[in-house]
Amino acid sequence: MQNFQEANPGLITELSATRQMSGAVLLFAALTLIVLAFIPLVPPDDAIKGGGITLRGGMEFAFILIALSLMAAHAQQRNLFIFDFKNPTFVIISLFVGWSVLSGLWSPNPILSVAKGAELWAITIAAIMFVTLVRQSVTARNQIEARLLSALITVLCLLIVANTFFWGTPLPSSGDESLPLHLLGEEPFALAARPRLLLAYAHPLLTGDFLALSVVCLFATAFKKRFKAIGLGILFALLWMADARGPSVALLAALGAMTVLKLRRNSVRALALILVVTAGLAVAMIFQDSLLKPINSLLSDDVYTLNSRTELWPKAFSYIAQEPVTGYGYYSSRYLLMKDFIWAGHAHNSFIELLLTTGLVGLVLALAYLFYVGRVVRNSRDGLLLGTLIYTLIQGMLNPLLFTPGLPMFVLLVATLSAGLNVSGQPSEKPLTCGWEANL
């Protein structure tokens, strides 16, 4: 074999490059499928009447399982290390998933509790596999943000193209009454009252999460400033069209934190930033009447009640008081809250949702994970992780993002795992004794 390598060095190099390229394609396809899994491609079903099991949910799980298969195939092809059972993220979330599955014993819908727990576990495994495999590739360093962004932008382009088939236009708006808005599962007149960008059949808040996380990933990359400026401009324009207030506020906070992290080591840049902000505030004070006109639509009456969330939360706490330790079962909130709030399929707050459905046990596990993530942020000073964490916490105060199988949780998992490996220096190219090798 050694003689063959010496006699054909060019062929060996070409075969190695081909295998590396095929592996990169598999990883890209897997990541794209995971991102696409969280964007509804079919109209919504009645989750209550359907027993909580819907076509959307089935498609989500199918895409994630296919992605896992692709990553496992890549690992087996190159005999790579793909898993570490001792990873704190895996341990904590596995405990939470075990509790969520156990909660199916007292859940109004045991199948839904078990299925969603399994989906959360699946995206955790997918995140660990993705980060571990990327870190072992030749171009692994500082590539997590770029690869995440490439998948997000690819899905965005696919959705814009798909919109022409779903809605007849690439950038449809819920304000266009000529569109079949009844397919979104809400009253068309209510949708038309607040025009918002549609991406397939995703709720505008989901669209907001998708675009905001794309901005965070782009901001965290090492791409050239000109490219980032163009990309940010396009993504911000789409986010404005989505009219997602919560994601917009959370995104601004995340970008602010990421900027401070970048500039903290450079006092000259920090001073320049302060001067620019000061000048901007001075201009805003002079032209405040004109500057506020574009955002008047954001300051509607429902802003002061957080779109009726402040009315929903006391009702959720009244249920929590009755079952504070165990909760009512993972993903069971819809069976409680929709009795009084027909629009409330969940508690619209990450921590209230966890307390309501998984009780103090689930909430403690979630807080333990957040404590771990905070330590990773402190030790790694990773921009992607900081931005994603800030975004998920702030937006999570209005919608359940933490410990819910969805795009924000997946990105948080990937960012945490990547930053944690940057601190520990793992995984090495040699399999670890506590891991799972693809050829076993």
C-alpha cells in the first residue's frame, strides 16, 4: 500500500480531496435539512383535534432523521469520531428529555409529550454530531458560523422561490387579501390588519426568529465588511417586512452585546463608537418627530399588553400553582390555556412554559443548562454564542424558545458546543475513549 502511495501521490491527493468534498456536501445537506425542518411547508392542522400529531410534525422529524443519517454516513465514510456521551450539553438535555418522556404518564396527550421530547433529543444529537464532524475537517477552524449561515441563506432562497408556488409571489404579505390567507389557520381580516412577510406557511414570529438568527450568524462571521454590510441590509429589510417586534428588539440587544464584545479590547474603537452614538442621539433629538413616523405602526395599543400576553400569564400561573413540581406534561399547555385563550397554543414565555409543562424539575434542569452556557460564554468570549444566548433569552420572554425543538434552540446548541470545544480543545482527530466511533 505504501509503494502504491509513493508511486501515485497525485491520485491519492485527488481521492482525498474528493472524499473531503463529498463529506462537506453531506454536512451541508444535513444542516440545510435541519434548518428547513423548522419552517412549515404545509398549512397548519388543528393540533387539538389531531391529537397533537400533525403532518407538519411528521415532516419535522423526518427531515431531522434524514440529516442524522447523512452525518452518520459521512462519519462512517471517513471513520471519524462523532459523539461524546460525557458532554455537559448532552447530559443535561438527556435528563430533561427523560423527564419530559416520563411526564407523558400524566400528560393530556402522552404521545405528543414523548414525540416532542424525542425531537428535542434528536436535534441535540444532530448539533453534537455537526459540530464534532466540522471540527475534524481540514477547514474546520472558525467555520461553524459560516456553515450555519450558508444553510440559513440557502433555506431563505429556497423559501422565496417556494413562495411563488405557495402564494404566487416571492415576497407575499398577509396584507394582500387576494391571497388564500385562510390557509394560515387564522381569520384573513385579522391577518390583513397587520401586513407581514410570509415565508411558506410560517408564523411571522417564526419568520422573525429565522431572519434574526441569520443576522446574528452573519455578524459573527469573519467575512469581509462589504459583504456583511450588503447581507445585513437585505436581512434587515426582510425583517422589517415581517414586522416581528419581539425578534427585532431581541436582535438589537444581541448585536449590541456582540459589538461590545468585539470592541472591548480596543479603546480607540470604543471611543469612536461612543462618539458616533452620541452624534446619532443628537440628530434624533432634533428630528424626532420625523424619525418616529416610520415606527408609528409598531406602537399600537397591543404593545402595552405585549399582544395580550400579560392577560395570559396570570392564567398560566393559576395552573402552575396547582401542579408546581411535576407540571402537566411536556407540550401540554395548549390543552389548558386554549380553554380561555383560543390563540394561546403555549404560554408565550420560555420559563412559564417550562414551569407549566415540566414543573420545577424541568425548570431547574433548564436553569442548570443556562448556568453552563454562561460559563462557556465567560471562558470562550464567543460572539456567536453570546449573540444567540442574548437573543434566545430576550425573545424567550415572549415565546417559548428554550428547551423547545426549534431553530433558536438548535442554533444555541451548536454555538454552545462549538464554543465549549474551543475552550477545551476537543475533539481531537483521534477518537476519544468516552465517545462513539462511527465504525462501531
